[in-house]
Amino acid sequence: MNDLVKAPNLTQLRKSHVNKWVALTPDYKKLLAVGKSLPSVLSKTQKFKDKVVMKVLPPLGYVPRSR
């Protein structure tokens, strides 16, 4: 029961993909499509049965709060 879920390698997602939708292979190794909307990415990847589709969010920083 000590199996850990390994985080996917998303290094292929560049700054140019921020706030866009992307489709990746299930192993997260290959970028299949990029688009401004979910429907555009889904239409570009219809032939791929298995894929991971997600929106690339801007990086978030951590700012500690002081009282």
C-alpha cells in the first residue's frame, strides 16, 4: 500500500501554452494539439481514442501572509 502516484512530466508545456487547451498522450510524453478553446482541441484530436485534455494555467507563486 506504499504505491505513490508519480506526477506527470509537463515540461513540454511552454509559456506559449498558458491559458490554452492542450491534448496529450495518456503517458503525458507527446503534445497532440493546442487550441484556444476546448472544442477546437477536441476536433483536432478526434482520431485519438485515448488522450488527456487540460487547460494550461499560469504558474502560481506562494506568498506568505503576515499579520
